[in-house]
Amino acid sequence: MLGPLLAGLFLLSGCEGDDDRGDRPAARAVTGSAELERPGAGAPDAGTARGHGADVALGSTSRRSFAFDGRVDPPGSAVTIVNERTGRKGAVDLEPTGAFTARVTSLRSGLNQFLLKGSKPDHSDWTLEVRIVRTPQQDARNPVESERRRGRVEVPVVDQTVPEARLRVERGRGAGTLETSNGGPPALATLPLGQPLRVTAVTRDRNGGAARARVSLRERDFCVNAETGKRTDRLTLRYFPPAQTARAKVPPGALLPRVESRSVRLRFTGERCSGDWIPTHVRVTLWADATNAQEMESSSAPVRLVLRGGR
């Protein structure tokens, strides 16, 4: 009787050991810090899609370049800093201890946004959004008038005004321009497939400053199969710059332009109808998204396009 009982006990203890060995170790992560200011307490961002909370750090300078120190752990991690508007990389001097100095250049007046990232194989990345405001050299005789001439405004503590959102679609030389705003009606047009377009989103906030302008579009390609005659459609959403979870809020006292814009060149050719599928027409809806320094938002009325081919 003891034999089967002991065997059962050994089997039970063996199962428990297998369960313990099956526990996965905690995921390793790169961590870091930067010697920069942090914004005041407020609502968190929309999540952790860009790393550990898409944290934010602030800097200010009147020069075209800016440098700051930091540290990354574990040592041996790579550190990069990239301008989120232009994609241009800054320089990072990294020491074996993990201490680093990051330098960015060609700063434009107003807000400049960068993504600082630490990475290492088999580790999750550390990311930090770095916002650097380049302030102008003020006219000592009349600083207020100097800022008015430059079209910039100091971000107030409170601003309840909604920014103006405008969209402009230029159809080429002599073809005319379509414009909409958040206070007007939509615009409609029929164009040939492949016509080059220049699309501009404009954010205007004269009281608190314009933080972000974005071109948004919804494209639906309608296709027919050359072999079978079957029809289908394919939907695509795009944003310039891409949508992200990082906040656009700018701290009081920073200088921002009253007007911010974003332009992209687009051609809709029905290219998502590939292989045996031929585009019959494309329907596009374009609109501008505007965000001010207080994260108040608005969207322009849409521009709706129908683009038709000759096939």
C-alpha cells in the first residue's frame, strides 16, 4: 500500500516543480532620465503606446541649438533623439556608464518636438517626448510689439477658446482651390485620377497659440476585376503627422505661433486596386484637425473628392 501512495506523492511534487519552472521571468526594460523640466501635474496621456507612458520633458532656448544631459540603464543601451516633424536625428554622446549628452540643431521658432529613445536587444524601449521651445530675441524697447510682429503669443494659464481649423486643397496651376473651415460648409469636386494635390491644414488661435495642425483623410478605392468583373472597394485612413497618444498641451509662459500649418502633396491613383483589379474611381474625404496650447480641438468641414479614371 505504501508503494502507490509514495509514488503518488512524488508525482504531485514533480508537477509542482514543473509549474514553478514554467513561471516566466519579468520582462526587462530600458530605463532613463533627462535633466529637463517636467510639466505641471495634469491628466495623463492616452496610454503607453509609445513606451512607458509617453512621458514629457520641457526645455527652452533662444538659440538654434539645444543640449541636455541624461542617463540610460542598463549601460550599453543605444540612445537616439529624432525631430518628430522633420525626422532629422540629433547627436548623442554616450558614455560606457550610461550617461549621455543629447544635442539638437536647426530649431525653428516656437515649439519643437523630439522623441528620445533608449533601446537594447531583448529589452523593451524607454521613450521620452522632449518639447523644446525656441524663444525669439526680444526687442528690448518694446517686447510686446516685437512678439506681435513675429506672429507669436505667450501661452496663458487658461484659454477656453476653440482654435480655428482651415483646410486648403490646391488642384494645380489654373485648376482652382478648395477651402473649408470649422465654421463653413463642406466642398465637393470631381477630378481625374492621379491629379497632383497640395493639401494644407491650418490651425489659428490668436489668444493662446496654435500647437498642432494635422491633415486627415479617408480614401476608398473602388475596383473591378478585369477577369471576372467582380467589384470591391478598399478603405484607408491616413493622418499627417500620424496620430499618436502624446499630449499637445504646452505649459503657460511658452511662446507659440498664432498660426500653425501642415502641408502634404498627395496623388490618388487607385493604387490599392492591384493585380487583376482595376480602379473605377476613388472617393476621398479630407479635413483639417486643429489643436491649441490648451488641447482644445476643432475640425474643418470636409473636402469631398471623386476621382475617376479613363479606363
